[in-house]
Amino acid sequence: MLTGRVDFMFGALASAYPHIRSGALVPLAVGTQKRLAVLPNVPTTEEAGYADSHYNVWLGLLAPAKTPPAIIAALHAAVAKAMALPDVQERLKKLGMEPLPLSPAEFDAQIREEIAANQKIIANAGIKKN
């Protein structure tokens, strides 16, 4: 239940979407690079005039760094199989989530790119460690 105390928030769609569907929250923009299928009339932050403002919120499955490749491959296959199930697809859709299946190598590259992008944001903002 929302209490009417938040004037603005930027958060994960999975947690906000049920409230958007109920009418308790009004989406102003999405932080993704393109509009979302579940909110086709809601502009991206860049369309709303905020250049270079996209920031995707994602969920992924991680394993310890020295996990053997065979185990990583087996986990990836099992997750891909589960993600393809119609009931899983429907549940994700109800949460406003759009699955983006990536190979382990693609996921690793995405994480590395995001770390580099966040390091740039931190440097440009002048944020320093204590």
C-alpha cells in the first residue's frame, strides 16, 4: 500500500509496476534506452530531455569467480530453460519485466561495461572515497 508520502522516485519497474497498474503511481519516464512494451506511452528519460540519462535496472544470476565452466554452462542452460516456460514469461510480464537472455560471456561483458560507465559517472561527479 502506498501512503502518498513520495512525490518522486526512480526505481526498478518490477517493484513499481503493480502500483502503476493499480493507478497509485503515475510513470513520468523510464530509464531504459527505448520505451518499454508494457508502458508504450511513457517516454524514456532521454526523450523527456535528459541526455545520456538511461540507466537500466537488471537482475542476473552470478556465481563465484572460480566456478568451473561446465557448472556455469549447466546453470545457464537450466536458467534459460526456466525463463522460456510460458508461466515464467507471464509472471515476468505481469511484473513489467522484459527478459534479455544473455550468454555467460555477454553477461560478463555487460557487467564490465556497466562498471566502466559507473566509474565515469563517479569521476565526472567528483565523488571521492573517504
